[in-house]
Amino acid sequence: MLSLTLYGGTNEIGGNKVLLEEGETALFFDFGTSFARRYLYFEEYLKPRASAGLLDLLEMRLLPPLRGIYRDDIAGEALWRRFESSSLHRELAVDGVLLSHAHMDHSGYISFLRPHIPIYSTAMSAFITKAIQDSGKGDFEKEVCYSIPKEEVAGVIQATSWQKCPAQQRPFRVLDSQDFTPEALKFWQGTHGSRRLQEKGLEIAQSLGPLQLKHFPVDHSIFGATAFAVETSSGWIVYTGDLRLHGRRGYLSEKFIESAAQLRPAVLICEGTNADNSNIAVTEEEVYTKALETAREAKALVIADFGPRNIERLLTFQQVAQETNRCLVIMAKDAYLLKAMRYVSQEVPDIKLDRVICIYNDAKARLDKWEEGIRKEYRAKLVTAEEIRNHQDLYVLCFSFFDINELPDIMPQEGSIYIYSSTEAHNEEQAMDFRRLHNWLEHFGMKGIGLPVEKLNWEIPEGERGLHASGHASGAELLNLIQNIAPRVLIPIHTEHPDYFVHNLEGTGIEVRLPEYGKTMGFS
């Protein structure tokens, strides 16, 4: 019998971990970080202890107690004795993870899975996961592409000596066949630290054990996103991942809907992030128009603040910079990511050849090796704070809130504008960041556009909306998607409003099953 068990994404946005079992085969759709639950207990400076292995994560129910799927070096015998009485504890062997895209709420906790478990994804998602990990700080919650071996010393779990053990790269099975260049393979197999990388080659795959797979590229706020279909004895099981229809590649999502409908799926597992949102979605073209209009008002510096890894938004501001005769200044991490993505898609600009893109040369006492490489390779593209300070009307600077402490070096002049092109505050921690951001802008006399405002309950002022396009379909679009695909059963996931689907699909002939965390659903 086919069964589905959800260990994340139930009554929450993100954290998807959907276990599919049939016969002797088991797989997960995604294995992401549940940020909503994590924020209940942890924050930036209070984190799960790497020295305790998986103890904190299992105790606080950030991970389900599924013995057999996690790395032995961070989950030993003593740990499992502590959790074997849990109602959710069970032995499990997993044949693979179908990764819909590289956002951490879908990929992050792959970090804790056994390193031999293959990850099925698009080539773009594979390269993005490596670029993110290469250019990030060491963090055992972010070892998605390769894991750093650990050992227990005097009761404390710690990383092994870099001279003793190489990092273990996870086997990625690429769903979209690619002819990788030697440069692309060198990137995949390379490491920038002292620790060697025991690399695993990229393989092409269209099945997982006896189960036939299909993947369908979809539009989302990150390149490489895909939906999946798995053929089982009960029929096709379709998983949307995250998707939208109003981005520049919305046609991909439309094509997915058509293809999924032809499968006549038994079950559709569908995201519902914006289920309660009936507003007409802002398109990326509308974001471009609004951003261009705003940037043209600036008499000095323009700062553009948008989500990390949202390369489509970066390309939007690249257009804005070009139209306003400015250079687009990106951070070294963005440059490293663009370089990695370019190995997979020619849609991504070549930094060396692009006339608009420059790289911010911030002052650092020490550079990681990946950043040394970026600064060396793109030396002619580097721009310093002094150059920006002296010619502020020539630049659009891509800064996030966490880069704002560079402003004392830049000293924005009168007429500078800060364009906020991302989401509103979803929790008190984010609200506190917005308070600080408003304080910074007030100090330097910068005009903020598109920023959530506290007196409006952290909503964006009416006249300043339209600078952000969501990565998710609206409620009405989701209902249309579901009815066009016409599954026998719908399971809403990645939503705080699952009842929306129950009420709005009544009488359509589609059975809506609301998932509960850790409760197995059987299908005949």
C-alpha cells in the first residue's frame, strides 16, 4: 500500500518533509528547515548546539525521530535510546530525496541525512546548493551539498581534523540532462578550504528504484525550481514544491499544470503559502516599472534590498541600473552564486562581459578562499566604498539589512533612496530588524521606499507598494491549478490556512485531506 507521512509543512509555511512509502521503497519530497518552529526556541545567537549532535533538534521537534536516515557521526546509540519511547520513533531506510528547489525551508535539513542518500534535483538547484555552502560560514545546519565529518571526544561532538577526514559530498542525481563543461565539473568537485572534498559525480536519473519519476520546471523566486510526479501502484503522486504564475517564467508553471492534468493523479500535494491572499499578484514586470520610476527620482545613491538568491530580482535591478546609467554593485557572495549558475544556464549574466555589474570591495581583515578567488578573477569589476561615496549618482548598490553597517564608509548624500523589494515582517524578530533599518535610514537622511511601517502594523504604505513580486501563487490561482489538474485527493502543504481548500473545493469531487504532523495517510 502507498502511504504518505508529513513531518513538516503542516499548518506552517516551509519545513516540508513529505515521506512517500510504497513496498520496499521510501523517499522524501524535500527535507527543509522549519523556520516557524525554529524561531519558537532559537534565534541568531541562540542556535542548536553542534556539539550535542541532533539532541537539540530532536528534543525540540525540529527533526522527527526516524532512526536510520540520519548521520551516525551526530546521532549515536545513546541518543536513540533517549527517543525510542517517542510515538514518532521508528526505523527507516530512505532511497532518496526529491529536492524541489534550493531554498533552505525545503533543503536545509538535508544537512543531517546520511551522506550516501542521493538527492534528486535539477542541475541548477545542485549548483546553487554548492555555491551557498561554499560561500557561507561553517554551520552544521547548512551542510546540504557536502557534510563535514564529526567525531565524539570526551562526550563532545566536534569536527574531525581537516587533515584526517575529507568532506563528504552527497550524491546528486540530476533530472535535466546536462553536458557539463570541464569548468563546471571543476567547480562541482572543488573545495576552497583546507579540507579535501571526497566528491561524488553528477549522475542523470529518471527513476528512483522501481518508481518512475517525472519533473516539471516551474516558476518561483529562485532558479531551478521544479515540481515532481512519482508513479505508484495507486497512481501518480504529484508534488508542486513552491510555484507561481506571475513571474517572468510563469509559462513553466502553466506547462506543468497541463502536463500534470494529463497524468490524472491520484494525489496532488500542493503548496498554499498565499491561500488567504485574494489580491491580484504583482508581476516582475510591474516591479521593474515601479523600481525604475523610483530610481529615477534619486539624486544620489540608490540601494536595492531584496531577498538572498533572488536572481530574477537582481536581473530586474540590473535593467534598472542600465536604464538609469548606473552600475549595479553586488556583493561577493552574489558574484560567486552568479558564476556557479552560469555553468548551468546562459540566462545568467557573465560578470566579466556585463557592462553594468560591479562587485563591492568591502574592507576585510581576512578573506575566505572563495572570496579571494572572486576578487582576483573579477579585479577589474571591484568598486570600493570611497568610489561609491565620491560618485553616488552612478551606482545602484545591492545591500541587505545585514550590509547596512557599510553606510558610515559610504555616507549617503541628500537625495539617496533605499528601495525595499522583499517581504513584509512575519514575526517580532523581523519587526525589530525593520525598526533598526528605519533608524539607520533616519540617521543618514535616506528616503526609504517600499518599507513596512510600524504604525501601519508593519504593512507597506499604499503608494509604495508594487516593489515586490511574491514567489507564490495566489489563493485563486491555486484553486484554478488544483481544479485543472483534478486529482482524486488533494493534500495542502506549506500553508497556515489549509481549511481554505476544504471550503473552496467543496462540491468539486476532489477529496481534501488535511495532514497532521507524523500521522500516516494510506492510499489504496
